[in-house]
Amino acid sequence: MGTKRFDKPVRIRFGKPGKTFLVTSILEARNCLRSDKWPASSGPKQRFAHESLLAAMAGSATPVQARCAFVDAASEARILAM
């Protein structure tokens, strides 16, 4: 269930400085949110994204909804790469 793909990948600045990472699925997004590489200064949008990703894994939310929440969380954490 968690391998559901996003319709469009999300590019984030993640890991080594200057490197970007393409997040292509619900499971990848969830792993990013749970990683120690995710900025500690994240807030309510990170928590909402985590809930949305879990809901999408369970089938009670769509991958589009989960992707939107993840994009918002990455933006809030200032790691969203355009």
C-alpha cells in the first residue's frame, strides 16, 4: 500500500548540502519525514503531512492529498527545491 506513487515527484534539499532528492511515493515521503535529516524546526504542517501519508497508505486519503501535504511540510521546513 505504501508504494503508491505520486503523480509528480517532489524535489527536496535533503541529506548532503547542495544535494536534492526526488520523492516519488508515499512511502518515500513518510521515510523522509521520519528521518533524522528532516529539519527539527518543522511544525504543524509536518505533523499533518505525516497523518495524510498514513491515511493514503491506509486508503482513506488519495496520493494527491498526501503529496500536497508533503509539499506544504517541505515548504514549511524550507527544504522544498523548485
